[in-house]
Amino acid sequence: MTIPTGPRHRISRAEARGGVPAPRPDQGPPPPDDTDLERLLALVARGDQDAFETLYDRLSGPAFGLVRKVLRDPAQSEEVTQEVMLEVWRSAARFDPARGSATTWALTIAHRRAVDRVRSETASAEREQRSAPPPSSVDDVAETVEASMDAEQVRRCLDGLSEIQREAITLAYYGGYTYPQVATKLEVALGTVKTRIRDGLMRLGNCLGRSW
């Protein structure tokens, strides 16, 4: 599996100067030998950039595969994989072979990063949902319109509606028909009636200089 290594996905030269080498553009095979990976991690812990390039080639593919299973989205998976490999570079000295293999250690980092991204995205969506104002129902708008307009204003503003909007609103709010009855009477779908009434009520509100 090859991870794109264009400018957006590579570890930057600035980071390389700070101790993180830029990965090679080719992607090698999956890690064949954990003993070899442990040796490479020991070298990376001492700041060996060549060892990190080799480690990157061997671990970034499996890390990307795991992250992709969690996130699904390819672009986000690529970003998180770069974060994973950067963490591997920075924390190589903390790897303890007595607690598990090098592959397991790196993939644990990958899984944690992927889960963190999911939680972050979920929390962001929930915040946006909580901050959004609740939509006004058609009936709420209708009651407000009826309560705030006198008869003359209603007639004048009704004249400004389209014929289909005026017909639906007149039947529902002056003829006493229910929405299903209006739909039957006009021989249109119930959803169409609701849309006409909703749009007509919004125009009535605007006619009075109100914002709903």
C-alpha cells in the first residue's frame, strides 16, 4: 500500500531540520521482522534519520491501513498517519520491547490517533448542532402571523402571494381545513401543501417587515 507523499503529506523540511527526516517517496513492504524494527527504533531514539526513513517505509503502510479502517476517509487517514509517524520519531526512546513488539507499539499509536480524530470530529459536530437555533414549525409561524396582523394587513399581504400559496393558506387558516384536507381538495401531495403554506407564511411575515 502506498501513501501519497506530496507536499501536503510529507514531513516538512522545517521538521526535518528539527530532527524529523522527510520520508522517501517510495513505500516499502510491510515490516518483515520485528527484531529488525526494534533495532531501527533504537537507532531512531539516538536521532538516526536514515534509520527513521527505513522505519517509515516499513511501518507507514500498516499504520495507514489501520487508520483507514477506523476513519474511512482517505484524506484524513493520510493526515493521521503522518501524525502517527511523527509521534514514532519523537517517542522512539520510550519504546520498551519487554512490553510488546515494535509493530504492536506503532499500531497502538496509530489506533489511538485514529480514535482521537473520530472523537474530535464527533465533538465538533455536536457543538455545531447545539449552537444551531431550533427551526420554527409552520404552525408556530402561522400562529405568530395571525396574532400579530390585523385583517387589513392580512388581506393586503395575501394579495402579494402567489396564487397557489394564497389558495393553500386561505383554505387552511380561513377555511378551517386540515393540511390533508387541503391536499385532497387541491389534488396535490401533502408535502406540496406544507411547502406552499410554509413559503407563503414566510412571505406574509416579510410583508409585515418581520423576520422569522
